Amino acid sequence: MTSNRRGTKIQTFQALINTTIHDFSDCSLCNLCCIEGVLRLEENDIKNISKYLKIHPKSMVQRYTTYNRKTGEINITMPCSFLKKNQCIIYPVRPEVCRNYPIFVEHDTVYIYGVEACATATLLCEAYADFLERYFPNSYKQLQKNRDKEPPLKNNDMRNMEFSKEHFALFINWLNTSQLIKKKTNRLIKK
């Protein structure tokens, strides 16, 4: 498979995950991911944000970001400069890294960041563990062994986890099916 086709498959899978997450959990209430760390903006992000805010890209960069002269990166230092009154003022055009958080797909691995700090990540990990226990008991046992070996978290540390893309794809499909069943059941109950 060519690199371009592989990249497109990963992007498609990431989009499916993002859609599922937004159906699964309302993460717009938390904003924890907007408070700590550093976020690198890509050229496309700068163009989209500038257009959305109706300001020149150079003005947007000067007003909302910092420039790292050593690396040439344009960064948003947290707390995010686009977070106003706990709301993202660029939500419709937020950077790709923001749209993907807390789950990122890279090659054949799915990474979940902020487990135990991010409610969405925690809920997804718990649901994934239930899924593995039900359909892949050996993988579930391995997950439990790995969890038992992890040291306790200190201060503001976040637990990050990685999973096989193959199992996670089955999980996302299962979760989407479960969501459809719940929606249909809720509609029937309301009638």
C-alpha cells in the first residue's frame, strides 16, 4: 500500500473515531485539553483560523500565538488563547490536533491521551475494556496485567494508553452500532 493511500485510510479512521466520540460524549463542557501544554499550528490551521476570524494571517499569528525561532514553529501556549469564557471561539475551524483529541491514530496504533484526566478518554477506555472483556478475553486479560503494572499518577500527570488499530476499529464499529440501537430505542420509548 502506498504511503498516500495509508495516510488517507488513517485520516478516514480518525474521522470515524472523532464522529463517534462526539456522539458518545459531550466534551465541550470540560476544556481541560485547552489549559495545559503547547499546541503547534500548521500553515493550514493559520489560514483557516484567520479566515474565520476575518483578520490577516500575520495579525492572527501576532495576536494569538508565539513563534519559536529555533524550530520555526508557531505555537499556542496554554491556556489556549482562543478559549474565552470557557468556550472555543474558533471551534468550527479548530486545529486538527484539537479535533482529534484525545485519540490519535498513527500507523497501526491508536493512542488515547489524558486517561483519568479527560472524561471522554476515561469513558472510552472503560467502554473499550468492556468490549475487550466481552469479545476478546485474552486481550482484556493483557490490558488488565498492563494496568496493574502502571505506577500511580503524580500531581498533574496524565495516563496515556495505546491500542491495536485492528481491535479499536472493531470497537468503534461496535460503539456506533450501540449508539444507533440506543437512539432507536429512545425514539421508541418517547413515542
